[in-house]
Amino acid sequence: MGGYLNDAEHDILLGPEAIQARVRELGEAISRDYAGREVFLVCVLKGAWVFLADLARSLTVPAFVDFMAMSSYGNATQTSGLVQIIKDLEQSIEGRHVIIVEDIVDSGLTLRYLVDMLKTRRPASLKVCVLLDKPARRVSQVPLDYVGFEIPDAFVVGYGLDYAGRYRHVPYIFILKPEVHPT
Ligand code: 5GP
């Protein structure tokens, strides 16, 4: 798995084949559940863009894609609980079958805020698809309709997830060693 990083810097949690296989399964499940309908995928930037790209291409139902950006961790690895919309959707979701596509759920605060806010815009339906579920530090419960993997309480990067803007392009998910990200 060399070529991206120094071996001393990482511990691989999910390899590229495992991720690709699971994303394909999620795409198949969504395609089955939404047969005959168009889905409106809400990609939560920036962390979900790699997941969205693979998930969307594994769908066999028609899909519309729009993007939203929320404030999140910044350069730290702890959530502040403060959520803010930095970039809103460009299209109305009223009457649409919306699926929020998120990279990871940790405290659940970001997703809770997003779900409550999007519900007020009267979509026909609203579901949540997350690649990674980190239940250990959950403080706000949000039903997760599609989950890629449940993972332990560790700070992970790769496949869209960053630390201070880095590692998003890495095609696997790994745990950053604490000495690399002092918290
Ligand atoms: P929550 O509001 O659920 O605590 O946090 C959600 C956001 O925090 C995610 O969308 C992601 O941006 C960030 N986050 C949570 N856990 C991790 C992690 O292990 N690694 C990275 N890179 N970001 C994380």
C-alpha cells in the first residue's frame, strides 16, 4: 500500500477493495429501495465527495446531485457542537426523494442539524447514507438508513476524510497516529 505515505504514519482500517465492495452494495440497496423514482443526493462537503462519486456511479436509478458545506472540525479533531451552513444547496428539495450522503457520523450533531433543517424544506422523503458510523461518541441520535461500516473510536482519514486538508485523495481509510495529530 506504499506510495502515499510513510508507513510509520498509518494503520490501515479499510482497504480500497473492501471500501469499493461495500459502496457497491450500498448502491444496490438504494437502487432496489428507490426503484421507479429519482433520488436527490445531498453531498455534504468536503469529506463526502469521494464516497458520493463512487456511490452515485453504482446507482441504477436516476440521480440528481447537489452539494452542501457545513462547518465542522477545522484543524482540530474534536467537534465543537457548533454547526453552520457555509454553502447551501442550489436546488429546491421540495417533493424530492432526498438522501443525505455523509462521510462519517461521530457525535451526530452535524447530521442532526442537517436532517432537521432539510425536513423543514418539505422533501417527499428524507434518508441518510453514511460511509462510516463511529457510535462510541454519539451525543445526538439520528436514524442512519444506510451505513457502510461501523468503526471504533479513532480519528480516521483517507477516501475523502482529511486531517488539516490532507489525505483526502488516499484510496483507503487509515487511523492517524496521535503523534501525527496532537489533540
Ligand atoms: P459529528 O457532528 O458527527 O461529531 O461530526 C461529523 C463531522 O466531523 C464529519 O462530517 C467529519 O467531517 C468530522 N469527523 C468526525 N470524525 C472524524 C474522523 O474520524 N476523521 C475525520 N477526518 N473527520 C471526522
